[in-house]
Amino acid sequence: MKIYTKTGDEGITSLLGGLRVPKSDLRIDAYGTVDELNSYLGLLRDQEINGKRTDFLKEIQDRLFTIGADLATAPGKDKVKKPDLHAEDIEQLEEEMDRMDLELPQLTAFILPGGHQSVSFCHLARTVCRRTERIVVELASYEQVNPLVIQYLNRLSDYLFVLGRKMAAELEVDEVTWKPRS
């Protein structure tokens, strides 16, 4: 099977369910940014420091594919077969954050991204997650969006922040705190 179809050569693509829309459509931007986020999660998963978290990070990538399929489905095409997102997926992120947070010093200042390349990759994933969330929230102001998608993305960005802190601790690098000018 060929990977190229030539059906998008004029800037139009199909959503699941068959609706053809411009590639500039907000829905395309939303699931395209989910794809970008998933790529950053892959980069994060590949960091040596995350060896023991590989399975959990892959699970997140799987959920992002679920979210992408949900966002790629044409409005009103609820009968399209696709995987579902569950409240338990959000709870799983919360449980992991709680576990990591128990082992971290109390947060007393804003953290600047950096300190180690692997930690910086985590912050990149976090910021792409926040952008994804903003785009999906905007889409939801025009069309129906599964509320669990927005909740998951919100919680995922929180998870990535805590993960960045945990990675810094495991790498034994100081967190870079923001010290505003007086």
C-alpha cells in the first residue's frame, strides 16, 4: 500500500466519517498538534533517565492516539469506530503525579525550563501540551469536543511539569528557579 494518496494536494483532507475540510481547519490543527505532542513524548520516552517510565510514557502516547482519533472524527459521526478515553486515564496521571510529588521538595518558586537536556525535552513536551490544550479549548467553543479530552490534556501538562522536576532530581541537577528583578 502506498503512503501517499494525492487527495490532499489541493489543501483539503478528510476527517474520520468522510467530511472533507481545509487543512487549515481548527480540527486539523487540534489533532495535528496532538501528533506533535506525541512526537515529543516519544523523544521524552527515549531519554535514558526515563527507562523505568517507558511503559507509562507509551501508555500516554496510546491515549494521545485515542485523542487524535476523537478529534479527527467529523462532528455528528458518533458511529465511527474508535477507541475511547476514560476518566480512569486521567486518574492514572494524577496517581503518577502524586507518587512522584511525594519524593520531591516542596515547590517554592517558579521553575525555568532547563538544567539538563532531558529535563528541557520534558518542558518542551509540557509547553506543546499546553498549546494543544488551548487549540482544543478553542475548537470546543465552536464544535462539540469530548470534555475528557480537555481534562486529559490539562492533567497531562501538569504531569509533564512534575515529571520534569522528578527527572531533575534523579539526574541530580538543580532546578533552575526564576528570580525576578527587584
